[in-house]
Amino acid sequence: MSKKASTGGAQARKSTARPTSKPRAAPDPLLKAVGDRIREVRKERGLSQDNLAYSVPLDRRHLGLIETGRTGATIKTLIKLAVALECEVGDLIPYVEDLLPYADWLGE
């Protein structure tokens, strides 16, 4: 007996493979520096991402994207984060020394 061709009378199996997702873009180094500073202040306050996101309110995944530099925070979000963290908005921006590597990007 011969086997039926895959396009023959037997039903074709459905593929269970996940569709390939597009590769993630590398985080912007300047946004990553800001995100690192936000994470640093958050941890100094002893807050988890969930706690901070709940108090803002902000989706925890969005906060994670900000902290990893994959998206930038708006001024409004920075103000909300500063209020929740009980700090100045400027405390969420990296120190000048940490921004010097990006000086050429900033139009020095």
C-alpha cells in the first residue's frame, strides 16, 4: 500500500508553530539612561514596578518599557512618576556627567 499524499484525501494538519515576531529594536541609549535613572529612584524608594505603576496609575508593562529605554516617557508621565516617587522631576533625569556621552546628539 502507498501512503496518501499530504494534499490528498486526508485532512492536512494545522501548524502549531508560533508566527515569527519581528526583532525588537535596540533601546535608544539616551532613553535607556533616563529609564535607568527612573529605576534607580524607584528602587531607592523600595517600590516594585507593580507598586509604582499602580500608584501613578500606569500600565506596568509601559513602565517596564520606559525603564528599559524602549519607549520615552512624556512630560506628563514624568510628572506623575515624580509625584508617586515623592521627588522632583529633575531627580528622574540622569546627572549631567552621565549625559556627556550623548552631548553630540544634543547639539553641543
